Amino acid sequence: MNASSPKADLHFYLQSARDALLWKLEGLSEYDVRRPLTPTGTNLLGLVKHVAGVELGYLGDTFGRPSGEPLPWLEDGAEANADMWATADESREYIVELYHRAWAHADATIDALPLDTVGKVPWWPRKNEVTLHHAVVRVIADTHRHAGHADILRELTDGAVGMNENNRGMAPGDSAWWENHRSRLERTAEEADRRARGSR
């Protein structure tokens, strides 16, 4: 195994999450990238909009490196949850390009500063000091979490699964195999539930 630098390791996992999240938009209609698929309105394009703001905040503003990007959905007085969905006026291209600019800005911060650099998170009311290392790990965790949300949303939309087109990370099987697998899991859940109720 080749040795790598801590920054290279962090960047690898951050970029893999970024790429996975954006891949979930590919080939979908405007409706499908925006439509809410959970009771709380979670949607694919909204997840991308959210993580763009996360990167610009934690890996920009926190270290005195504002991007200059206008983010009206994060300003005082903005509608609650406005960073989690895209308006009809906010095109897919605009959101994706914003995310690309956020990557570039965040990567420049990571490259420019030592990992032990201390910044201040403006929106944390107390104990708001954080190292760059901590901030990068936090952004990686947040991005992977939302990429996981996107995995589920995309599968619910059209059945597409995986981290990217070259890494599905799934057991081999055609649609019949997966239907049989899902049916088996349903039967197992029902049996386990019957047993649990019977033991009360």
C-alpha cells in the first residue's frame, strides 16, 4: 500500500461523496430531480443545494475565506428549510455549477491551510472554534450522509443504484432475482414479527 498524506486521504473521501451525489442526478427529468420523495420533502437537487452551502460555510467562512457566492436561502429571515429544495427559478445547471464552485473554494482552503488551523463557525453560538481537520471530517460525514439519502431517492425514482456507473457495489442479479430477494425479506420480516408478538 502506498503512503499518502492526510490531506490526500481526506480529499479522496470528500470527492468520492461529491461525485456519488451528483451522479444521482444524471439522466433524470427536472421533475424527478426536484420531487419530494419523503414526508419531509427530501429531494435530489435539494440535497446538492444543501451540501454546496455546507462546503462554502465550513470550508470557507469558518476560516475567514468567504466565497462571495450569494446564498439568499441561508440569510437571516430566509424561509425555513430553503436550502433543502430548489425553486423553479433555480435551474439544475445553476445548482450543479454552484456545487462545483463550492468544491473549488473548499479545496483551495484545504490546500492553503494546515490541518491544525483554527477557525470559528459563525452559526455556532458557543464553543465555535474548530480545526480545519475537524471541519473537513464534518463535511465528509455530512456529504456521505446525504449521498446515502440520494441513493435511496434514486432507487425509489427509477431503480438505479450504486456509487457511480463503474461501482454499483451490489450483488449481481437481474430484476427477477432482486424481486425474489425482496419478497424473501418481506416474508422474513413478517415471520419475525409473528414470533415477536407470539412471545409476549
